[in-house]
Amino acid sequence: MGHDEPREIAVLGAGGVGGLVGALLVRAGSDVTFVARGATAEALDRDGLHVRSAQLGDLDVAVRATTHLDSPVDVLLVAVKQTGLADALDLVAPEALADGVVVPLLNGVEHLDLLRARYGSARVLPAVIRVEATRVAPGEIVHGSPFVEIDLAPGDVAAEKVEAVRTLLAGAGITTTVRADEAALVWAKLSFLAPLALLTTRHRATVGEVRTAHRSELETLVAEVAAVAAASGAASDPAAALALYDRFPAGARSSMERDAEAGRPLEVDAIGGAVVRAAERHGVAAPLTARLVADLS
């Protein structure tokens, strides 16, 4: 796959993230197939995909969907929740992927090992996405954040394939950056996400409520996760993290808190559990993180 060649794209998962990114790629002219379960695939085939976004404008696109990927693609974007990842991967056999690149847009850090074991490290391109996007019904996505940003780290993927993915995403209007350090890439997001997700969900609170009424807990949690990140090889700046929370819209909610409100499975283990396990491996104390994970599990 050269970066100037046409691309066949598959998106595994048509939730908020997968739906938004897939719709942007379709709008940019890419050939995109969504891989989803039966009812969702039928709805996408029948009704298309509809995104409501104050930043990007509304997108209404016809899409193709399938319940199993059965033809090779250049890029597979994995955009399911960690709680459903193992089952979702049954829809994409390694041989169906051929020499395509897998780009995971999941929360946490431990999914990379699972994907590399299944598809091979030369095919898995580490990535993180920063966005607020919610599926309100099959094929109906609301984009709430004033940004859509994806960072990539090469890992063991060939340089020309990394550049091809970067060009693809940037061409769809997504701010896309290649970072050299994989540990820094994945821990930077987890260091920001874990305190926010755990506290908003534990207290059923907005970002504004957490950073005011629960400020001391937030500061403690940020410091704990930063220490775990540093022990994992990723320098972290607690003050910068707190400043970022303070710039967030006060009414913003975490995806985990929204899942709790809707009675959906929570990514507590993928987000908070991953921090606790890394803390245990490196001998770092993280008592508040561990307590919140236990409370929410």
C-alpha cells in the first residue's frame, strides 16, 4: 500500500467513533465497508449513516455494511469498545485482512497485545483518538467535541504504510500526527482518560462537577496515573492534565459515564484496570485508582 494509491477501508464497529471516522472517510471519497452485527449492518445498508456535528457540519452518507469481512482491505479501523473486542474480532479473520494495516481506536493499552497476537505486529499500527462522539441509534452519530484528532506510532509497521494511513486520515479532515514513542502515545491518552472516566462515572457527574466538587480526588488520581505512566516509560505532566480538564466544557460527560447511564457494559477494566495492573507490575502505589476500579467493577 503506497500512500498515493486508492484504498479499500473497513471499519469494525459503527458506534460513535467508528461511525464518525467512517463517515468522514466516505465524504472524502474513500471506499468504506462497515463490519457490524446483523441488525446494525442491516440498518446501515438500508438507511445509511447520519452524523450531526457543530464543528464538521451534518453528514448524511450511503454506506456498505457486512457482518463478516471477506475481501482484503488496505486499512482496518477497529472502533469497538474494549468490552466487545474479542467477539468483534471473530468478524475479521486474519486471512481476510491479507496485508492490510490494523488501526485500533480503542481506550486502554492492553488491546495492542491482543491485536498483535491475532494479526501480527507488522500489521498493527498503534493509534489513539481524541473525540467526543456518541451513537444515539444505529447509524445516528452526534459529534460533540470541537476536535477530531488521531495520533499514530509506527510500532513494527513499515514506514510507507504509516504514511499512507496518516495521509488517508488527514485527507478526511482528521488532524493526524505520527509520534515516535508508542508508550508515550498510549499512556498520554490513558493518563487523561482514566481520571476523568473513573470519577465522572463514580459520581455520575459532568466534567465541570468533577473538577470543582471532587477536585481533591481528581488531583490525587491524576498524580497516581502519572506515576504509573512514568514507571511504564511515558513521562507525564499532572499539571498539564489538570489544565486540560479545566479547559473542557463544563457540561461534557465521559463515554463511560454515558454507558453507565444507559446500562451498557463499562470499560472499567480496560481503562482503570489497566492502570492498576501496570501499577502492580512496577510497584507503584495507586490506592485511589484501585478503590474506584473496585467500586465500579
